[in-house]
Amino acid sequence: MFTWTKRKDRINRKKHGLFLSEVTDVFDDPYLIEFYDKVHSTAEEERYSCLGRWQDFMVLSVVFTERGGDIHLITAREATSKERRIYEDNYRKEAGGN
């Protein structure tokens, strides 16, 4: 299950043009890349970021944590060109292409 706060959902829409509530299917991407975020993690909360394709055309960067067994979304935005290259290189490798 996915959770987010209404406030962060509105802020994310204003800042990045995406509601957190609409990006959950990025986690269905079989080529999703997940990273542990040691910079923003604390003893109380571990944070992660991931890169994945959303709606078959856009690569997103999503920051999240786990809370009570749920994936709690913190922010989501379009991936930078560097992040997109990381995703596409991984996609080619995992999909068996060059």
C-alpha cells in the first residue's frame, strides 16, 4: 500500500507538476532501480530513492520510506538527464540489449 500526506501531495504538484497520488505505478516497472539514501536517512527513518518509467514515457525519480509496511512517498519528479542515462543503461543491460 502507498501513503503520502495531502500537504506534500499539493506541494509536489506545485513544485514538480506531479501529484504523489498519481505516480505509484512507477513501482510496477520491472526495470526499477532502487537506491539507499544515506544522506537523508536518519536513525529513525531510512530513505530510498528510485528511478523508474512512469506511464510508458517518462522516467521519474521518487523518494520514499517504509512506514508500518507501507511505502510512504515523499517526493516525485522527472528524472534529470544523468538519472535518465543511469536508468536507460540499466534497462539495456537488464533487457538484454546493447
